[in-house]
Amino acid sequence: MRERILLTVVGKTDPIRGEHDGPILHIIRHYRPKKAILLLSEEVAGEEDEYHHNREAIGLLDPDCQVETVHTGIQDVHSYDAFALTLLSVCSRIRELHPEKEILINITSGTPQLETALCMIAIADPEHYTAIQVVSPERSANKAPMFNPKRDLIEEWFETDVDNEEGSPSRCHAPRLLNFKRPMVQFQIQSLIENYDYSGALLLYQENRENFSERTGLLLEHARRRLNLEHKEAEQTAVKLDMKEELYPIRRSDIAQLTEFYNSMRIKQVRGELNDFSMRLEIMTLYTGRYLMEKCMRVRLEDVTVGRSLKNSHIMYLDRDKCTGKIPGIQGYLDERFSDKKSGRFEWGKPVNALSIVHIVKFLSTQPGNEKYRQAADEMIRWAALSGQVRNPAAHTIVAITDEIIRESYDNKDSAALVKSIYTVLRQAFGSQWKEEAFEIYGRINVLIKQAMENSDG
């Protein structure tokens, strides 16, 4: 058993009230700590310093118990704002001085505000703190005569203390405080998931898993892996939850892939992680352009490229003969659009990138049957230009990408407007395959997590 010390504020029922121990004496009687540390507010410090009545009472009960008094400087014992930081600081310092000891925290003495604050401190670090509650002898509010150090002798009161009698029952109780802890942790988890911080929420769940159902943990794990684009692992968790169909409303893999990537970008933007957001814009532009070209304009990537395998990758290169054969007139268009290059014309044989794909889409949008995609093509050209202008700063500098930087390169529009633009283009591209619930999936997951926490039996 670890050595114990008692950490306590001094209340009006201490040291003795009526013919019974106050909470401080009662805890010492039944737990026998090696030391009692009395935290004195300004309200009680004067009397304790002058009369030492609590120190003397402890000495009468247990001469071996060391007593230390700490002047906290707390003036308003009814205001959380007035004492919260001070009380936390004092308790933390005592814990640091006694790292190997079990610190008993008296949660019965003092004002209700002090008692509640001490409960919160005990809850936050159960490895070091044990909260002790002392029930009044009447099993109700204390109404017995109160010791007055200005007129009473502590020795006389101690002699009449019936808790000294052999076989006197203990009124101490070490509550688990789950009624406090679970709502606190639940509120913290909810705050984290509302900011899409599933990693932080999952860690908090794992530290307090005894308070929540396994389903809560599985949903948090699913959300974390899904947002990190760990598709296989996220789907496996959805299967464990028996929610594969609900959590994945889109069956087509190409549309699902774009939707998942869009959702990850949107959350990066909402959280203000604009460097990561900007780094993903090139990929979003490339794959959205490819989807429009292949699925909406019926030109496959293989129709305009040749593939080469290099080590562990397969790279697609734009091929002039294949491209001009499939799309008559494309060479003149591309030469005009890329006339600022050294050669003064478009350079064939380069790996496919977002800019080249969206210009092919732009040219195709001028052909009969594809005119409805012209506005989307124009918008994607702006994405590609923006991506090129912010990609290098985002990847190779420690300067944060801001909305101001994005505005300078994107027609004075910010990242929120860019997200809205991507949403609009995808909606047009997917057409009848569009499923709004897929684009709101993290909102749905958050609702499921909250429901799982509320329904947890612990």
C-alpha cells in the first residue's frame, strides 16, 4: 500500500461539530495518512494561525500525523473564477512534491464550490488522487453546535467526541465520481468531433473506455481512419459496426473516391489547415478533370497517353499521335495555351498533370454535346493555376498558406469559395449518381458517435 497524505481545505464543520469528528478528523481516523496538508483560505487563515485548533485536534487524534498549513490566498470561496487556477496550482505542486504517494482529497469540507473544484481535480488524475467523502452523522445537513476556537477548548470537545468510542462506524466513502467524470469526458469528445479531431477524441475515449460503449470507440476509429484516407481499414471498421451500407452510400468506386477526397479537403479547410488543403488541390483537380474527360466526354486516359513502368510506379505520358488522332484540333489549342513555354508551344511526352488534363477538358467542352461542361472546365483551369502558385510555398517553406494568399491567386476568393466551387463541379459531373448524404457523411458520423455515448452503459 502506498503511503498516504491528506489534502484538504478547512471548513466550518472542522475540526469537530457537535459530538462528532469533522471531515478532516474522520478521514485521518480511518485512513491514517502520514501527513495532513491544510489549505487555508483568507476566511479561515486568521483563526487557524491564532488558535491552531485544527492542528491541535489532529495531534490529539494521531500524534504521528504531520500537519502542514498552506496559505492559498483565496478570498472568495464561492467563486470558481476567483479560486480555480489557484487551487489547481496548489494541488499540482503538492502532487509534484509527493509523486509516489496516494493523495487523499477531502471533498466534504469547504463551500460547495470548493468541494466541486476538488472533485474535478481528483477526476483529472485518479492515479495520484483519491477523493474521500464524509457523510454527516445525521445523514443530513449539519445542524449541530459548531466549535468556536475563540471560546471553546479543543481538548474538551475532543473528549466528548463519540467517534472516539470503540466500534464507532466509518462515515468515509471513496466515490468513483463517474457522475462527474463521464459528462465531462463526453463533452470533451463532442467538442473534438465537432472540430473533426477524431484522433484526439479517440485518445480521450481510450483513456476513459470504461465509461463508454465499444461502439463509441469503433465509430471514432472509423472516422479517424476514414479522414486519414485509410480506406481499407475504415471499411473494415464499418463492417464491424454492421453499417457498411449506411456509412458508404455510394457504390461506384470512382465517384466514392472523389467524394472521400473532397470531404477530406473540406474538413482541412474548415479546420484552417490550409497548407494541407492546398497540397491536395492538385490531386483533386487532376482526378476531377479525368472523371469529366472519361465519364462525361467519353475520352479514356489510355486514348491520349502511353504508360511506362518505373521501379514501383506506372506513369502515364501524354502522347501527341494518340491525342491528336483521338481529338482533332487539340494540338493547335494546346500550343496556343502554352505559348509562354521556352519552346513556344505545348511540350508532349510529359507526365500527365492537372493542368494538361483540364485544358484537354476545356477543349472538349467546345465540342457539340459537351458545352454544358464549359463553365466547369474554366473553373478547373483556375484551380490548376492556383495549385501551381501555392504548391511550392506549401511544400517547401515554413510560411503558412492563408486565405489572403489564396485570394491573390484565385480571383479574390478565399478557401471557402474554392470548396464551394469544387462541390458544384462534382455535382454536375456526377449527375444522377449524386448522393448528398455522402457529402454530409461526417455530420452523420458525429451524430452516431453522440448517440453511442448517450446510450453507453459504461
